[in-house]
Amino acid sequence: MTHKLDPKLNSELFVSSQVAQGLAVIGDRWAFLIIRDVYLGISRFKGLRESADCSRGTLTSRLKSLVANEILYKKAYQTSPPRFEYCLTAKGLDLYPVVLMMWRWEHSWGTHHYLPSALIHKSCGKNMVPIYKCKACDKELDAHDTSFSIRKKFDTVTQVAARSQRRTKSESEKNGAMDSEDISVLDCVGDRWTSLVLAAGFFGLQRFDQMASAIRIGTSVLADRLSLLVQTGIMNRIPYQQSPPRYEYHLSNKGRDLFGHTIAIHEWTERWLIRKDKGLLKLRHLPCDQPFDGEVVCSQCDQALYPHEVSYAGTHAATKD
């Protein structure tokens, strides 16, 4: 992006951005895992628990939240005793660009532990990579080609309090072996605070105090997230002062490649959580000088991608009760 937020306004504005408001609803590792698995055909409690490898209480809490936020709905498949499966609503199905951008980053940079190894577009019958494009000029989305401005009047939605400030660590991190080769997409975006730190980087916030103020995050929590992002090569720590030592945090190429995921959440929030054209930030695509309106398309045939038109290879099958 080519513009930066005024640091004096950060604490008032960033928490009202579309990305921050969207992450308040879906910015959770377990929520992303559940949504992923429902897309892959796992819809019953037992199968979701086995796939996500989480406790019964955690899964129950996240399913309840996703149903309350109208991303999933419960559908009875047995009456005695009553049993339900979880299906995507229209609001949940519209998270598909977010899921596809997660897959694309994992395919390029990650460990491939959480998502299918290949996507097949049924319409053209070819293995493909999802591409986020501008509808107006058909050019692929790039952070350097996108600017933003702040609306004078904007809406907010009710913020969802973070469930916990404790981050769920990956297996390699628990084993003390976390490095740039071990990271998965869920280490980057499967935690609300980490996702907000990344988003702050895209909006030009690079210093510790700026981020802490903008995100309204505890300093120890911010230090943990920045340490993870530097350790795994998502951000680079660059000194700007020697006495006392002070650092800026700049997104690497690996980090900038998460821009599509960030903008997908921004656009989803505008479609479902905020009245049209009432969000804090207005995005503009510089190559065509138009308000940015994107879609995810097939790299082979350039057609828009929809869940029922994409099949998967190299993933686990749905688990039945």
C-alpha cells in the first residue's frame, strides 16, 4: 500500500478498520480450521473434533460462535438421539476467497499440513492456483498497487472480545524447532492478534509503540507475535536507533504475500458486517484508478471460483460419525 495511517490517529481508527472488525468475528485458529473442514466435507461433531484435534469444549464454543454469527447453521440428521451437522450459510460460503488465499500462501510458503495439496477447477478440468484480481482492470492484486483513504463517516460493528491472549503454538514450536521452513498459514492468520499485527504492517505501521497503540494489544502479547513473525521470516526487524536500540518491523516478500488474505477479509466484512460503502477504509486500485473490487479466479481459465466448482486432491476424506 502507498499510504500510511497518521500515528496520532492509529488508536482511534485501526480497531474500526474492516480487517479488524472481520477478525473480531473469524480471527481464531479453531474457527478457521472448522470452516476449512466444512468446506472439505466434514460436517459432524466427531469428524470436526478429530480433524481439528481440539478439545470437546473448544469445538463446542467455536461452533456456537460460528452459528451465532450466521456463518454456519445446524441441520438435523438424526432425531433419536438428536444429532446435527454443520453447514455453511451464504455468509459462510462467501468466505471462500479467504480460504483460497490461505491455500495459495500455504502452497507457496507453508508446510502443507492444513490444506489440500492441489485444487482442480471443474469448469476447465485443470489443476490451478487461485488468483485475486481487480474486476475493473483484470490485473492481479498487489500491495504496491493499492492505496487507501479514510472515510469521514463510517460504521462499526460490535467488537467481539478476544477469547484469550494466549496463542496456540504449532507442534514444531512446542518442540523448540520453529523456523522459517516450519510455518503454516495458520501460524500467520489463525490468531486474531497475529493477523492484526500483519494488517498493521500492510497499513504502514512499523514501530512497536505504533502497533501497540493501534491494535490495543498488551506489550507482552505484541512482543510474542512479532517474535514469531520475525523468526519465521514473515517480518524483518530493522534497527532505526542505536541508543537505546529501537527497531522497525517490515514485511518480507513472504509476509507481503498474505496481502490477498487480508483484503479478502476486508471485502467480506464490507459485504456482510457493514453497510455498503460505510467502512472506515476506501481501497483504490492504482493501475485503473478505480475503487478496488476484487474476485478470485482460476489461473488456467480466468473464471471466478465458487466452492461447488472446485475439487481437491491430496487431502483427508470426511470423517463420519
